[in-house]
Amino acid sequence: MEAAVVSASHGALGSLIAKLGDLITSEYKLLKEAKGQIMFLKAELESMHAFLKKMSDMEEPDEQDKCWVKEVRELSYDIDDSINEFLHRVERKYSSMPRGFKGFMDRSMSLLTTMNIRHQIAKELEGLRSRVMEVNERRMRYKVDETVSKPNNTVVDSRVLALHAESASLVGIEEPRDQLIKLMDEESVPASHQLKVLSIVGFGGLGKTTLANEIYRKQEGLFLCQAFVSVSQKPNIRKVLRTILSQVGFKPPMNTNMEMWEESELIRTLQNFLLDKRYFIVIDDIWDAPSWDIIRCGLPESMNGSRVITTTRIETVARACCTNCYEYVYKMKPLNEQGSRRLLFKRIFGSEDACPPNLKEVSAGILKKCGGLPLAVITISSLLANQESKLKDWWEYVQKSLGSSFEVSPSLDGMRQILNLSYINLPHYLKTCMLYLGIYPEDYTINKNDLVRQWISEGFICEGRGTDPEDIAKSYFNELINRSLIQPVNTDYNGEVMSCRVHDMMLDLILYKSREDNFITVIDDIQDLTRQPAKIRRLSLSLDGAIDETVGRSFQLSQTRMLTRFGTSLYLPPILQFKHLRVLTIEISSGPYSSELLDLNGICHLFQLGFLKIIASGRHVVLPSKIGRLQQLKTFEIKGQSDLQLPSDIVHLSRLSHLIVPEDVIFPNGVSNMKSLRTLRCFDLRNSLDNIKGLRELTNLTNVEIRYSHYTSTNRDEFAAKCRELVHALGNICSLKCLLLHSDYVRGTLGACLDSWCLVPTSFIHLQSFHAKYDRWFSRIPGWIGQHHSLYDLQLNVQDVYGDDVGILSQLPSLVRLHLHIHGVPKDKIIIRGRGFPVLKHFTVGCFRISYLAFEAGAMPKLERLELSFNAQGWDRYGGVPAGIEYLSGLKEIVGNIGGLYAKGSNRRAAESALRDVAGLHPGHPVSNIKLTAGRYIFDGNDDEPREEEDGNSSSA
């Protein structure tokens, strides 16, 4: 069954052959000639499939073969669509509750014995046979090749994460990093206190972003504000400006939607916010001077010693960024021979000195052809490292396959040739998954869960017995990470990569291959639709501004299987034009406010739709009142909507596995019917009591988010009943891995409603991540939590901490991240003993009197990041940093979140200074990152504290 999937190179042949096999082996009383037609089609398509596999393994098939491969691939899609549409037509006529292809087989056996239906099938198959024979006549020789090898489940290679996390030690950028930092710090003239802009310029793949990121990390904590943003070749300048504002710490006024702001307002706000601050901002990947000119308007000229670094491939742009101060332009140099060798051998053998003697000569030849480009070296090293054997013949083949263009100078064709070699040597299943990344715009952060679920909905993942398609798809994702074909971006506390990005040079290859195979069509100008192939199989639109909608209406899209929409434009091709969509993603980013509706009523007829995601902040999305016909739908996600009305029959989607909706959404009755659900986010406690009870029926849930927001009921008994039912329901779900409980803070409302979990809930056996935050869900740390050995991420809001409550948590063997917020006023010291917490790396604690926290020698031996949240109010009376921080031997960063509201200036300054001092005196010299906010953190003791005045006098609150 490994080949029973859709792929980029083979089209729908694998899936189609399996489907025809089901028709033959079923007990249908088909007409004799119809069964013969099916057998003929299956045999012919199997021969074609074998030939296509052989062709896809060749580096350079001849043009005649290419033409024939394309014809067969397109034919396979058309036949697959035709059979699916015909079967759906029959099922819709005779079945009120369709349950998919296999279910249709079993239920409709007797219906298909009617002469009318049998003749329809025979006629349909006769037409399909004629098309196959027509293609067959153009090429009479088929050759059967080897089958696709079955992949093993793959985890991410920790060396790959190290390659990205410790880039400085791996690509030899210590010297340029230190040189640029020295240039940033130079103060030889008074003007050096003014804003200084440095620019890094060089060919793609030389490591400009890596260098800028390493400088950014080294400078962390030395500036009041920092930001790192990517611009890309076709930038959304408003998004860039908003990202800078967000990262430097700007908080918009309440009920303000920054996504609706025009460029001028964003520039003005950024100017005003940074005017009196010392800031450091990296503007990565600038392609033209006008884009820089707009961003530059938001960066104020001041005498605070602010710094900006830009990166670009274009020297004229680099000079424009530096206002033609050539001494501030740094030209990237390729790696020298030693640096290239170190990078190659560390990736393949784990050490620079571990290369076998028989490979040293050929490795030198390979490195010469890489031209010192880190991206080229990493790509080739991943290709060599992923081979089961390190045979010299294989290395020599790689050397011979590489061109010589990088030996003279870098070029796009040369880089593409190196990347293409890695692509050619991928197994078929990975080629398809890799090309699918082309649906996303340049520099887009791609969510792993989205990608996995899209692959499944497209039919790329074989759904065999006893295997979970999501696990297989995740192993494919990890394999792409291991081969350095995609770059990890966000990693969870357990080391699992949750999102990725594609290097723009790799994206260039992906789009080139996708055009060649008519796999994905990417459009950023609607007029380009008229110049596309007659049949678009997958369409990705990145559109901004006003769109001429008449262009899209004149184009045939009924055969399109995937539609994604990115950009600010509200334009969407008419949904009724599509028949065979499997994936529909609409992400409308910010733009000028529009009252125009995003009408999705037409999705009801998309009977093969498996993935639906809508993000349209500030836009009103209209969903159909009923979507019960979408029986293949497995993922439904919608964000950015208020007052969302879910279709009344959504609870009857029998295959729906992942349902993600905004908070405040009220579900229709019947939640207990959604037994296939694995993910449910967000479920609000304002839902009916019956729906809360219904959660106990959803025993397949692994990821749940419960929200308690804006609760307005005056009936406290009603709320108490809902909390009791929630506890009972969650206790009945045995497969939970992630449980998030969020609430708005309303004093006394929750009342530690989870204290009734006095015993270990059976649902928590497999729990890995548990958040109960914002309000006090527990009166104290629950004793049962210490028995959950798989728990690696824990966030608790409790009323008080008593005795050795923290000791309960210290015995958790997998706990990597702990966030503890204590609402009450501590009465005794909270002591972290010198044992336990064997793998804890991140500890965040919020406490009214942070001075009551203390660490013993040997405490938290692996701790890297300590974050303290407290208020400066009253610091002169009982303030002080926790004792024993110097015992945290592995500490790399101290973060202080200080609430400044109602605190006099001397207390704010003293609290900030104390944290900086403890970081400076620590033997490991951790980075200090101190943030003073205008508000204050919520603790019970706040109201008892007098408001402080700047003159040192105090008055009652």
C-alpha cells in the first residue's frame, strides 16, 4: 500500500490504482464489460506507474519521456476526479449520510445491481479506457522499476538542531561577528552616539542571516529595545513595521486594532515610541532601497547610541542603507578550506577529526565545488550523512554530479544544481512533501501541524492498518529537517520542532520543480492566471490591494485540488468554480478595514475537502448554516472572528479530528457526537451544561484548550455545576497529552474549582503539557501532579504554596519548563532544595514578595533561564532578589518582569538595579533582560499596599 498515495511526480496514479483494485475485489454485481474495463484500466495504469517511478529517479530524462510523463500524470488526475465525482453523484442520490469511499462500497452493494446504475458505470469506464488507450498509443514501451521503499518513523537529529542553534561555532563566523560588534561599539567621534546603520552584503547562502542573528543574540540585554524582522523580495511593509513595534515592546491602546493602521500611522507610532530609547534592530533580507527608505522613516535619529543592522544580496542597497558610509558595509566572504571542512565533517561524522582517511581526498573535491557557501556545504553534508553507508563510490558520484560553477564564483544556477542533487536523491514520498512547501510565501513561518494535516488531506500519506497517518507525516517532516532541506524555527520545550522556514534559494528550486511538474501554481499578480497551464492542480495566491475579479472568473478551476490565499486582498475566486478541493487555506493579513464579507457559503459542495483553515482578522466571515455534506473534513480551524456562528450540523462531521475556533464560541448541541476529535480548541465554559457533559464522550482527545472568559452569569450554582462537570468529563478522557486551562482574572470566581481532583485523573497518564493559568485553578500545588512522569511543560496558578509543595514538582523526571504564579501573600520562605528538578531548563515564578524565594546549593542543576515577575511597589520595605541565585550553575539568562504601577521611581530603579547586580555577580555571567512595565502583576496583597508618590510620601490606595 506504500504506493497508494498522490505524489508530485506520479500524480494520482498510486491512489487511483488502489481505488480501482477496491472496485474489482468488491462484491458488486457490475456488468461483465464494466468489470473488464476496470481490470484493463488498472493493468495499464500500473504499467504507467512503474515507468513514471523510473523516470522520476532519473536526473535528466529526455524531452520525449518528459512529455509523456506529463501526459500520464495529468491523465491520472482527470481519471481520479472523474471516478470520485461519479461515485459521489451515486452516493448523494441514494444515501442520506455518506461515509466515504469504503463505506459507500459496503452500503451500496444492492443499489448498484440496478440496470440503470450498471449501465452508467459501464459508459463512464468506456470513456476512461479510450483516453488511456489514446495516451498508450503515443508510447508503446513501458518498463517496471523498483517500488518505493517504506520509510521508518523519523525523529529530528539533534545535530541538526545544534547546527542552527549553535551556528557561530559551526560556520566560522566568530571573526566577522566580533569585527561587526567592534564596529557597532566604536565611539571615536561624538557622532557615534547617533543612530548607526551597518549592512551585511553577500550572495544567497553565504550566511548573512546567521551572522546577523549571532550578533543579535550576543547583544541581547545591552539595549532597552531589540527587534529582528525579515523583509523578503516582495515585502508587506505594514507587517514589517507592526512586527518591529511588537518586538520593541509597544502596547497599543485598549480596543485598538493595529492591523488596520496605514503605513504613516505605523511610522509615526514607531518614531515616537523609540525616540527616547536606545534600540538595536536587525532588518534582514532587504531587496530594494525604497523598502528600506520607508522602514528608515520609523527609526528616529537620536543621541542614545542606537544601532541597526541590515542584510542584503545587493551592494547598492547595502550602501543606501548606510547612507553611502562604505566603512559600515561588511562584505560576506566564503568559508575558507578549514571552515568548510569543519562544517562538513561535524555534520556527517560528529567531529572534524572523525573522517576516514579514504574519504579525505574526495571530500576536498566536494568542498571545492561548494565554493565556501555554508548553505551548499550543509546541503551536501546532509545528502552524504543520510546515506546508510559512507562508501567512497557514493562520495565520488556526488563529486562528479556537482558542477564547477562555484569554483569560480557563486551563481544561482550553481546553487540550484547543488540543491537539486539533494532533491533527486530523496525518496518519492519526500519529494512530494518537500515540493508542497512551495504553497507558502517567502520567509513564511510554516506550522508543522498545518503541513502534516494538509499532506494527509492531499493523499500524500499512506493510511495503512495499524499506523497513524499523522505519525508518519511527522516523521517525514523530521526527515526534511534532518536533511537540512528546511530550517527549524520554533522548538517546544521537549525538543520537538513545531515550525519551519524554507531558505529562499531552496524555495527557488521548489518553485522551479513545481512548475516543471504542474504540481503547484503560485500567483502574486492576478493577471498571471491567464498565462498558466490549462489545468491548475494546486493554486497558491499571494495578493494585496484591489483585484480585478473578472480575471479569475474566466479561468477554469474545477480540477484544482488545493487553494491557499495569502496577502491583504479580500479577493477569493468564486468557491462554486471548484469541485475537487481537498485543502482550502485563507489567510488574509492586515489591511485597510473593509466591511466586505468573506462569504464561504459555497463550500458545502466540496465533498472531498479535508482541510479548512481561515484566518481573517477584522473581516466578517460568513459560514454556511450547514456543512454536514463535508464528510471528508478532518481539520477545521478559524481565527480572528468575533460573534462566530458555527454551522448547526458541525457536530455530525464523523471524520473531524481537529477543531480550532476562537474563544467565546458557543457550540451547537451534540458535542458528544464528535467522537473522532483529537484537538479541541477553544471550548468556553459558557457552553451549555449538556455540551460540557458531552466532553466525556470524546475519548480520542489528545489536545484540549478550555477557556473561561467574560462569564456574566449571576447564578454561582450554575457555574459551580459546570466546573464539577468539567472535572468529571476531563477525568474520563484517557489519551490527553496537552491540556490548557485559561481564564480571565475575576477575583473569587474560580475558587480553586479543580481541587476536587484529589486523586490522579486517569486522563493524565500520558500528559506532557499542562497549563492552568491566569486565575487560581488550585488552592495549592496538587499532590497527584508529582506522579506524571511524562510531564515536561507545566504552568500552574495557585492560591498559596505550603511546606514542601515545590518538592512535589521537583521529582518530575521529564519537567523542562515550570511556570508558577502564586496569588497569595507568602507567609514562609519558598525554598528550592538542592535536589530534584533533574532536567528543568526554564523556571518562571510570579510572587507578591519575590524575596521569599530561595535556592539551595545544587538546586536546579540544568536551569538556563530564570524569569521573575513581581511589583516594585513596596520594594524599600520588603524587597530583595531571591537568595542563592549564584548556586544556579547552568544559568544563561535572568529575566525580570517588574510591575511599576503605583511604585515610586526610587523603588523601580532599585528593583531593576538589584536584578542587574545579581546577574553581573553570577559566576556564569548570564545575560540580564529586565523589563519595567506600566502596569502591575495581580496578587492578593496588591490592594493592601499604599500607593507611592515620587517625593517618598505615601497615601492610601
